[in-house]
Amino acid sequence: MTGRTIYINVWTLVLSLFTLAAEGQTMVYLERSESLSFDQERIPDAQILRGNVVFRHDNALMYCDSAYFYEYTNSLDAFGHVRFVQGDTLRGYGDKLFYDGNTKLARMRRNVRLVHGRENENPTILTTDSLNYNRQSNIAYYYTGGTIQDTLNTLTSIRGTYSANTKQAVFSKQVVLVNKKFTLRSDTLLYNTKNKITDIVSPTEIVYEKETNIHTSRGWYNTNNEQSMLLDRSIIKHTDGQTITGDTIYYDKRIGFGQIFGQMEMCDSTQHATLYGNYGEIWETDSRGYATDSALMIDWSDSAHIAYIHADTLFTEELHYLDSVRMADSTQIDSTYRRVRAHHGVRVYRNDMQMVCDSLVYLGNDSTIHLYTNPICWSENQQISADSIVVYIVNGTVNHAIGTGNALCVMEDSIDYYNQMSGKEITAYLHEGEVYMVDMSGNALTIYFPKEEDGEYIGMNTTESSYIRVFITEQEIERIRFTKETTGILYPMDQIPDAGNRLSQFFWAYPVRPINAEDVFRRVQWNKTTQETTIETN
């Protein structure tokens, strides 16, 4: 080395010190080395250091087996058993380190491990093959694949950043979070190692083995307590066939509870039913749920007779019962069935029967629909009402309906004439969606308009009996059977008493009747006394 070269290097070093001081930067200091040498031809302007090399820069220490120290540029290259220590909470390990003291950028390569936190406090560990760490912002980032592990989760991705200040990590490309209970996959994910909360900002799938799949594209998920807020039409799928969809879903997986806001869909493919509403709740432990605000349940267990049920509030739940099974040992098995409850403003449309009432209960174990408080049922041109009505479903089709208390059956024959029956109890039998027989018992009264074969009216027949059976063919009364204790009068058409063509209980509530699936949402106020309706549309 010539004197002129030494002079130039020293002068360069002096200039660099002045520059550092002017820019508010600090020098990297060599603390220790077992040997020091120079090789200007191979590594110009570098101090070649070997054996237990230690550098210091501010509150950071760097250890290695050997290094090139560029004092005039305030930088270094470190090799072999590299260890980077900043304060008492951050440690970095690797095979190589390239450090710039001016920018405070550390570039670690091969077998890199960054440990954040005290050893006895379960620190966060980042492993990768290539890591850059900015000491000014305390942000580390990788771009060739890496893993971050804390006490609860292990996250892998192609790219990632980690802030030692906020403990916030950002992952992108092939993101996988593995928890002992679930696995999360996404393209971009934010995760805080302190509170264990993930911020979801791209299409994401959360899979619970053999239980639940969650699909969402925006929201947050607390991996510690399994609470989440899922936005943008998220979906929760269960392996038992239940699927929940909503604009916004608050979901607590640990206790099995969820709240759904906006365009809720709760589908049970096993029970072949879907519950809709603008707000709903679910309880997974006992398979309960309810919907309100435009609540609707669609029962599609029989594609030929799909049922649409609307009410102010709808409840559904799964119940258990002991089912006897014909086996050699005559055992019983624990079976389940669905119960549906509807409250206030109930309107039901099926192609074989339409119903309105104030409250409804459907029991799946015996396929019955129970109607309470001013119930009315229609089938073709027949209207049935009573204090309460039970509708029996057999093989997906309405088989019969039983009305108890103040029973009334009205058959529209023309715009002016109605065949009518009243009594204490009524049973209507249906086949393929049409009433073919009606039984009326208990002080049974009828008003009937018989016809000639050409369709001309004969007169008005009024009867009173303890029991009446009416046979119907193609929506026309074919014949009537009475008990022996029967009284009756046949009035010619021109001798019908004024206002005598109506039973005292008569009413015709056709304006209330749901005429199609969409009509169940029509709001109808019905005055049975005045037979007036007030109709509003939601």
C-alpha cells in the first residue's frame, strides 16, 4: 500500500465522517476481531476481519465469524454464524449479513431467523431465506417465502412484512395460517402477533376439520377466542349440510353463535329448507335459528309442493325424540326433526293449499302444520276457517286438514252464491291438491245451492244435523250425506229470504289469500266483522 493511497483513504474517511455528522447519522464501530488485514486488489477499501467479530451501531450489536468492514461507507458484510441483537427483545440469525449504517438497513441471507420478544416470554419467530430489516422503522420484510410463528399460530407466505413496533404482520401470496383448531388460506392477510387478530382483505377460506368452512373476502377473525366479523356476503358452511350467508356476519365459533345482518340465507340441505331475512341469529349447539325483517322460509323437501312461509318472525330448531325401529331386539333410536315457529302476520303459499293466521308451528316428526289465532286455509275454490287448524302432510302433499272450534267451510259457486257449512269441527280431505270430501260435526249447518244437470240453480237448501259429509268432484258438490237426525228446507230461487243466503258465521276472505310465492309478503289487515281489508305492500 503506497503513502498516497493511505492519504486518499484517510481523507475519504474524514469526508465521510463530516457527511455523517451533517446528516445526523452515526458510525458503525468495530468492537472486536481476532485479526485484521487488507487486500486492496481483491476487496478495495475493506477491512478484512476474522475470528469472533463484533460490531456496534447505536443499540445494536452484530456478531459473526468474519466480515468486510467498509468504514468510509459506514457499512459491512458479515459471514458465518451471524447474530444481530437490538436491545433485549430483537435478535436475528443467519449465514450472511449486509448492513448499511447510513440507512440502517440490514439484509440477512440464508437460514435466517428473526426472534422478537424475550426468550422467557414466548417470542414471535420469523424464519426465511432472505430478510431485510430496517432499523429506522423497525420493519422486517421477506419476498422469497417465509414463516412467522407465535404461541398460537404459524403463518407462511411468499411475501411478508413484520413491524416490531406494532407487532403487525402483512402477508401476501399463498398465505396459510395454521392453528391447532383450523387452517386459514388467503392471498393477502394482516395479522397482529400481540392480540392474535387477523384482518381479512382478500378472498379467504377458514377450514375447521370435519366441522365448518368459512368463506369471506373482508372482515376480521380473532384466532384466540374464535370470534369474527365477516363482511361482503360471507358464507359459513357446516358439514351437516347447513350453510349461512349474509352481508355481515358476527360469528363466535367457540360457543356456536352467530348474528347475520342483511340478506340472510340459512340453508339446511338435509332438511331441504332455507330461512331468509334481513336479520337473524343462529345457535349451532342445538341447531336453532331465527329470522326477522322480511322473514321467509322455503321448504323444498317436495319439489312439486314447495312451501313459502312468511311472518314477522320465524324460528327453526332441531329437536330429538325416540323413534321405535322394527328390529330383532325392538330397540329405539334417537332421531331428530325440525320444528318451525312463525309469529304475527303469518302467510303461507303452497300450490295445494294457502294459509294465513297469527301464529304457526310446523312439526317435522309427524309433518303437521298447526295454525292458531284466526286461521284460514284455501284450496281451489274452498275456504276453511276455525279457532285452530292442523294441516297434515303425507309424502309432501296436503292430505287433510282438521279445524276445531267455530269451524266454517265456504265454497265459491259463483259471484253471488256460496255453498257453506259450519259446526264445531271440520275435516277436509285432499287428493293431488283438491278437496274431494269434507266432514262437519257438532251442530252442523249447511246452505247449499243444488243445480240441474244443465247448471241451472234449483234453489237454496238449508239443513241442520249433528254430522254432515260432503263429496266434491271437480270443485262441485256431488252429493251430501247426513245423519238421521236432520232437518232442512229447500227454497226455490225466487223465494229465498232476504239476507237468508248466508250462515251467521259466513265470511269470504279472498282478498287476504296469498295467490303466489311473492304474495306472501303482502301486508293485509282483515276485519272479520266488516269483511274489510287494508292492503299494504312491503
